[in-house]
Amino acid sequence: MRWRMTGEVELDELLGDALMEPVMRSAGVNTDDVRRQLVELARRLGHRPAPPAAMVTLRGERLTP
């Protein structure tokens, strides 16, 4: 697989990568399991208010104005 270096990788591209098969197998999951877990995670995160973007860094560190 050839990764695009611009933008985000699509889930189908990620799950279709040759490296993902042994990784998922070692974790005891398959593509359907990963999709279900991501849907559940999105559902749970959708119920939480997002912090103001200017107040939290990508590492989760809080910034003071």
C-alpha cells in the first residue's frame, strides 16, 4: 500500500494495509471488531462536550489564557 502524506488516511485504507492483518490477529480482533469499537467510541465521545481548542494542546496539556 502506498500511503498518502496529505490529509488523513481513510479507515478502509488503514484496515486494508498488509501490516494491519498480523497486528489485528495478534490483538485478537478483526476489521468488523475495529469498526464496531470505533462506532461505539464516536457515540460515547459525541455525548461529551469538547474542550475549547485554544485551551488544550494536542498532548492534552491545559493552557492558561
